[in-house]
Amino acid sequence: MNVFITGGTGFVGRNLTTGLVERGHKVTILTRTGKKRTHPHPAVSFIEGDPNHKGAWQKRLQGHDAVINLAGASIFCRWN
């Protein structure tokens, strides 16, 4: 299965990605940062884009079997 993940570089996303590739799935991670990202597993690829704005990254959604949205504010901070 081909899985597209927004927010895949966060705490949950990294662990989810590891679990998916260990089960034989391919993962594409949408990242907002312009820095070059790599993953030790060849089944993981990165594309740059902002999930809050339309862009060329949306064309990459085609060919994926599932989309997981983990983008958002971190929950690892002081709550008030």
C-alpha cells in the first residue's frame, strides 16, 4: 500500500512511518521545511509543501491508497 502522511516528521509520524515500512508499505511524507530530508529506508520519500495551502504537492496524492493527516500543533507543550 502507498501511504501519504502530512505531519510525518513529528513524534507520532516518525513512529507510524517506521511501523508502515516494516510491514512493507511505501510512505510519502509532506514536509513544510525546505531542508533536504532523508530516511534510511528506501520506501520513504519526502516532498515539500504546506498542507494549509494549495500547491504542486497535491498532484502527488494520486497513486496513494491512504492519506493520514497528522499536521498541526504539537501536543508536547504546557497546556493552559
